[in-house]
Amino acid sequence: RTYHNLTSRYNVYWNGNESLKTGVKDHRKTAVDDYSEVIRLFNYGTKSEAAKLNGPMERALEKGAIGVQKHSMVFGGKERVKWIDDGYLMMGKAHFYKQDYISARRTFDFVARQFSYNEDMVRTAEMWLAVTYQQMEQYEKAAPLFEALENKARTGMMPKEVQRYLPLLIADYHLVRKNYDRAMVYLNQGLQTAPNKYFKTRVLFILAQINQLKGNNDKALQYYAQVIKKNPSFDMDFEARINMARVY
């Protein structure tokens, strides 16, 4: 058991997860935002942009499959190698970023059911399942999942990934639906939980756009100024300065 835990983590899962992270990072650099309207907090790109991720995502899928096939140990109805459920989750994310949403949905749903004894893993899988439904435009399925996760987050501890991303993902859900008042509530929460400068900068820019749209010019100016201080990408910096001039 020690051998399979060690090998599945460092020989399999680590390599696959690094490939996944590299693909996501590269995608963020190349995905194009439409600044003519309120931008998405999470830009998953077009189908053609997602196709460029096939290399790193296929590697993540391959590593995940190897981990399950060679290192899984199920006794008494429970998986005894703790990196197997992480491997399945990684595979779901790889399908998601490839925009193979049907495979992603099946994988996240499987993780939530198969590893029901691991509450942290269930909550993380449910969060990704909600986002997958959102991308499939099945909003009637995404909304109750987000609501349930939000209620559980108020009453107990959540895994770090859910703590950091849930407010941001719910904000993005409302942005898609153009519920800007609701989105602002979660965007402000997201400023406190956002894991890095990339997301904090996008939150500030979106808050500026919404306030500009609503005619709150002073607030919009303040948010655009904060965006510029974050040293964003050239495109976002340019748009922030142009919008500041328009608002002024």
C-alpha cells in the first residue's frame, strides 16, 4: 500500500497535474476577452482555442488512467490509495478544459458517488460538476448545486479549492446570466478568497465595468485605477485607461 501511494503520487499524479496546470496557465495567456461587454471572470475560450490544449490535457488523462489501472487498491468498498480519487478529479478537469463537457460531467459525477466517504472530494467534484452544467447551459442543474455548496460552506469547513473558487464561480454564473447585482455580491467576496493576482485583477475590472454600466462613475474610476496598479496584461491595461477616459 505504501508503494502504491508513493508511486501513484510522484510517478503518476504529480506529472499529470503539472501538465494540467501548464495547459491552463498557457490558455489564460492566449484566451481573448471581448471588452465590448462585461467580460467573464473565467474565460474558457472557444472550441478552437481549447483544441490547442489537447497535448497537455491528453497527458493528464493518460497519467490519470495509468494511476487507476496500476495503483488502485479497493478493500471493504473503499479506495486505499489516496491519490486515486485525485487522479479521477484531474481527468475530469482535463476533459473540462478540452470542452468535452459530457465526459467531464460523467467523471465528476462518478467521483461524487464513488468516493462519497471522502467529503472534501465530494464537495470539490460537486463544484466542478456545477461549472460543467453551466458550460453546457443547463443552468437549472447548476444553480441548485451552487446553492447547496454555498449553504454547506456557511455551516462547516470546505476544502481549500472550494473555499478559494466557489465565490468566484458563483459570480461567473451570474455574469453569464447577466444578473449583475447578484454577481457583484460574489465578486466582492471573491476579492477576499481569490488565490492570485490574475483573478483579483479580473474581479476589479469586472466590478469597474458593472459600475460603469450602472452609471456609478466614481466607483468605476476607483476600480479601473486599482486594475492599472495591478500591472495587468497590455489589453486589459489599455481597456482600463480607455474606459477611465470615457467615464471621466
